[in-house]
Amino acid sequence: MPAYRAPRGTRDLLPADRVALARLERLAADLAARYGYHPIETPLFEQAAVFERGIGAVTDVVEKELFLLAPREEDGERWALRPEPTAGIVRAYVQHGMQTWPQPVKLTMTGQMFRYDRPQAGRYRSFWQFDVEAIGDPGPAVDAEIIELASRFYAATGLVDVTIYLNSIGDAACRPAYVAELAAFYREHVGELPALEKARLERAPLRLLDSKDARVVALNATAPKITERLCDACAAHFASVRAHLDAVGVRYVLNPYLVRGLDYYTRTAFEVYPAGDEGQQSALGGGGRYDGLVELLGGRPTPGIGFGLGLDRILLALDEQAAPPAAEPGPIAVVVGADPAATAERLRIATTLRAAGLVARAELGQRKLGKQLEAAARDRAHFAVIVGDELADGQVQVRDLEAGTQKLVAVDDLVRELERARTSHHHGQAQPS
Ligand code: AMP
């Protein structure tokens, strides 16, 4: 027995494991770039208050799992290893005045997170996450785009069968009344609650909904559902997220008990599990909207949405499945259009292109067509796919941004047309993996 060993709950990634993880990191970076996300790197530790305020004091992650560091020199400051990436990235967004950048600011980071959790299979004290954050866009189209990105990542890793669970957890307008109703419900059943849940009942009744205790899970089946208590604005947002997901062909399962473990979420929340396995240690990833977080960490009120996908668990699931690695992306097209309401069409077309292996992004914001084309040129996109009135006839304008020419192309021929151009121009090809 050697005198020194990797700390409990951590493990060394020996070359074969590190190569497998590197493949996921590369897939994550390529995919995020294809969707217009830029890399960021924040420190592995932050002021503990960033997590305590951001994530919420009454959460497992802060109450039980935060790795607090003993200060050596800087008196009075408390530090903690990051248990998740969002709070640190949002802290950076505020600190560096990213509110003045073009919104949304789309950032991605892949790295290690630390939680002082009880170690077991699939649950480590140090683990890896692929994270994306779109800060400054209230959605709902970007919500669907992010969920679609997540589902495409799983497909790219070679994981064949995952289930996406979706919920809306409301906002400051409708959640308080729901939480009060939920607390009243639990008070009626206080005798059935275990000690931890009883202690949390008055401070954070929502936490009880994602309790893993069997008695609470059973009780929750009869609890009031947030999706039946959403205000009009949240209900409309949720309906539109779902319509956009349908438009891009992402399948999901509604789960009204999904609240996520962290306080900062509003509205859209989602989690991904291997199909048929919803065990506590099997969540492959999750994310959601956090429209209050920027303000909570000292910035101006700014909406945001993101996800964190657990890479260790994807590797474990791939091992079980022995799946082959999947294909790599091709060149760049940007799907643009003058109608600010037509985001679903643009998203759908971009999704079709990406699904065919092309590097494509859709303009989902409200800016004018001219600005969209400028941005496409700045991205050094080869083509702009312009979605307009011709779509009624199944056609779009394809502008070759390098040659300055433009022609009508049937939507059904779009992939073939762009692929043909890619081979003749050798333009914007992705790095082979
Ligand atoms: P969360 O923000 O807690 O939903 O975490 C996002 C994802 O990170 C989860 O769905 C897991 O895949 C992964 N994850 C979270 N905690 C751990 C852990 N202790 N060990 C390994 N993976 C984890």
C-alpha cells in the first residue's frame, strides 16, 4: 500500500481515460464554437460568497458540499473551490462589464468542479463539466437552441439513448405564491417528512420537490404542480420553448417535479438521463434559465441560460454502451432573416444544416437584417441563408458572402448546395478530430 494516494472521491485519469476525456473536450469546444460560443476560463476557486449568494444558502451544494479553503494570508476572505461553473462565469460577466458587449454573451468552459459529496460510483469529489452560458437573451428561442445543443453533444459523443426532462419553474411573479402553497401542503404532511426535509420546509420548500428520500418522493406525487401555477408570461415562455424544440425536432419529457438543485434557476429547467435510468447518480447533465443571477451577483438585471454536462458520467455511460465516436462538422453558414418573429424557421433550418454536419448558426435576436449580414461576414461565414417570404414556396435566398452572388435555393436542396460549395471552395472546414 503506497503512503500517498489520490484523495477520497478523486481519481487519476491515466492515459486511456485522459484521451477519452480529451475527445469529449474537443467535441464540446468544436460544437460550442459552431453555435457561436466563445471560451472563457475562470479560477478554480472564488470568494465563497459567490456560490453562497449565487447558488443559494439552502442547497445541498452550499450547505453540505462546498469545499471551503483554509485562508493562508488574505485575512477575512473565505474561498471555496467551484462546485459548478455558472456562478463564477456570471461573476466574471459582471466584473468585466460584459453588459456592454453585444448581447447575448455566449461563453463556454470545460473543467473540473469540486463537491464535498459522499463518493460512490458516478459521484466524485472532483469531476468534469462541459458548460455553456448565453447571458443577455430572455429567450425562448435560445432556450431551445441550448437544449438542442446539449442533445447534439450527447449524439456527437456516441451516446445513443438519452432522455431530456423539461420543466418551467416560474419566476418572481408566480413562484412565490406556488412556493407558499407547496409549503402549506408539506406542513399538512409534516409527520411524514425526514429530519432534513423538515428542517428545510420553512426556508426552502421547493428543495423538497427534488428530495431523493423515498417517503418524500411518494408524497410529492400528490403535491401541487408548478406548471399548473405559472403566470401568463411564464406559461407563454414555456409554450414557446416547447414549440421551438418541436421545430428543431428535439424530443423531451415534461417533468413537473424537476426543480434543479440550485436556487438561481427561473423558468426553463432541464435535465438529461440515460434512457430508462433516472437514478440519483445517473444524471448526465442539466441546465436552465437564471434571469435573476446577474443582479444577485451585483450586475444590472440581465437574463441568462446555460447548462453543465457531466463528462465523467458520459464516459461511464459510453463504456457501458461501447459506442463508436461520431462524425465531425464542416463549414460555416449563418441563417438570417428580416422577420424578428421567425426565429423558429431560422432555428429549424440551421438545425437541419448542423444535423447534416455543416457548421451553421442561426440569428435568433431582434437585430435588423443588415446587421445580421454584417455579423455573418464578421464571422467569416461563407454563406448567408436568408429566410424570407420565399419560404412559403419552400425556398430561401443563399448569398455567397465571398463572391457576393445570391440565388434562390429550395430548402430541400440546401444541404446539397452548401456541401457542393464546401468541396469546391474548401472553405471553413472543421479540424478533423
Ligand atoms: P448539477 O449542476 O448538479 O445538475 O450537475 C450537472 C451535471 O454534472 C450532472 O448532471 C452530472 O452529470 C454532473 N455531476 C454533478 N455532480 C457530480 C459528481 N459529484 N460527480 C460526477 N458528476 C457530477
